[in-house]
Amino acid sequence: MAVAGGMVLTGLLDVTDDPAALDGRGTWVVVAPADPGTRPVFARFARTQPAPGAGGTSSSRAWPGVDLRFWRTSLDRPAYEAGVRAIREAIAAGEVYQVNLTRRLSAPLPHEADVLALFDALRARNPAPYAAAVRLPRQGVHVVSASPERFLRRDGPRVRSSPIKGTAAAPGAFLPKDHAENVMIVDLVRNDLGRVCEIGSVRVPALCAVEAHPGLHHLVSTVEGRLRAGTGWAELLAATFPPGSVTGAPKLAALAWIERLEPVPRDVYCGTVGWVDADRRRGDLNVAIRTFWFDGAEIHLGTGAGITWDSDPAGEWAETELKAARLVRAAAAVAAPAGVAAPAGVGAPERAGPPGPASVPGAPASVARR
């Protein structure tokens, strides 16, 4: 079962990792992890119906919640800030212009947890334009995304991407650094789409528009183009994936730094989740940020920030806290005891063993722009 694009999809027909299937027949759900070499999952469903409206439910179960005290992080604050400084040194040396540095939050998975129940909890507390949930137990896919960002929208030959770069707590609190990183990624996305679009068709109808989302604001740009004749989903994804807004520029150099600095794989985080109607040659894929996934006995959530020369290590850490704080509180649901706040610090890194008590990020009120 899946929920995507305002639809509930049921009646699983087949599953493949071949993107060429998206140009065949039927309605597909896409789950593509960000990690190189990790196979995507394309699942075709027999039936679609409108997703429940406000107050409706996608799951027969209630979400049990994740206790705020049990989260831990793959990079604690000193390690994350050291990573920011390393990226700034690489920028000074001319190796890269921007790198998106992320960390993984992890906690024990509640008993009988269902991603569709978590989807309902997030929809009520953190609504998002590109929200999705996918439950494919035999494939080990349990993903729920509250993404605010569009990766690719395809309507026949027309294709559009809307990268987000720049985060602030208020619409007037963006810094020059936010605008600079957005423009850099717009150039990267223009280049990616230019590989598969007709010459002269790629344009930028919106640059650094301010969008309000739950608890924060983003700078969002739009890049669009017209696909060359004979171009399908396989070629489009090969040219643009993983999304530039969550890698950096130049993309290959940024990916090398990500592999060097991030101690755990990103998995589906920073990949994409969405839907494709192959019969109508339409589809909409998100950038899988603000995304939870289940893996064995654990639940994970990623958070990160785009690092440029103007980045302040403490400020970038605070941005990761701001992005995650509302989500972990939404996922707490009934499990958070009254009066228990997310710890301000970070406990033992994920690779260090059992989870420490102080691990969930909280957005400091003193950070004005984040």
C-alpha cells in the first residue's frame, strides 16, 4: 500500500528496479535511495483512490509514538561542526563550491509501528506538499516523507524541478549565504536538465521565491525544460539523480565529500519518493527530505544543511536542529510525556553503541535566522 500525490494505491501488481518500466503501463510508486549502488524500488499498483481528507486515516492502527528521549545522532555537534570547517577548507582550496552535510537520527522502533499511521500523524502536525508513505513489507520498504521539495514533475515532454536552498525561521531572516547557495544549485539543476532537454528550452521562471512551511521558511527556485524526443524516465533520472539540492556543486566532488564526512549511508533520505502514471506520461517525485524510514528494529530520520564558504558551523548545526525538531515532536505523538522537551544537546554518536539519552535536536530560540 502507498499514499502519494493525493492518492491511495493498493493492489500490488509487480516490483522492479528498472526505471524503463515507468514508461510502460500503469501507475507506479517510486522509492529511490540516495546511496550509489543501492537499487531503487518501482512498484506498480492496480487501484487508486483519493487519499483521506483532513481527519481521515490511511491506517487501521494508531501511531504509538517515539519517545523524545530515545533519539541519537550519527554526528554529534563537535563532529558536525568539524565537518563544516573541513568543507570550508575544501572550498578555499577550490575543490568544491558547496556540500550538503547531513546526519542521521535514530531511535528504537515502537512495537507494531506502521508507516501509514505515522503518515497520518505527520499530516496532522506537519503537512507537506509532497508527502508520501510507502509500505512494501516483502521488499523491506517502510518509508514516510513529509517533504516540502519537488525533485521532478513530468507532464508529457515538460519537466520541472523546484530546488530548495536557504532556510530561515522568518521570511526576512535570510542571509546572503542562503541566496548564494540557492543560485549555485539552480545552475547545477539547469545543467542536469540540459543533458536531456531540447537546446534552448531550459529556463528559470522563479528564482529564490520565499515559501512558508511549518515552523520555517525556505528559498525555492523553479527550473523547467522540454525533454528531447525519445527521452524516458531512465534517461531523466540518470541525468538528474541524486537531486542537486541535497548533494552540492559540483555534484561529483560534493558526493565525494559526503562519502568522506558522513559516517552512515543516507538510505532513502535525500533520494526520492513519488508516483508515475505511465499511461498519461505524468509523474511527480519529491526530494526525500523530512523523511522517516524503518530499518529492522529502528526508525531513522535525516537532517542536514548546505555548506558554503560563508557558513558558520554553529549556525549550520542549528539549522539541522530546526529542520528536525518539529518532525521528532510530531513523531512523538502519544509517547512524549507531558513537559518532556527534546534535549538541547546530542548524546553518543550512532556508531558508538547503544543510544544515549540526549539526542533529539531542538531548535534554540536564540538562533534568529534559522
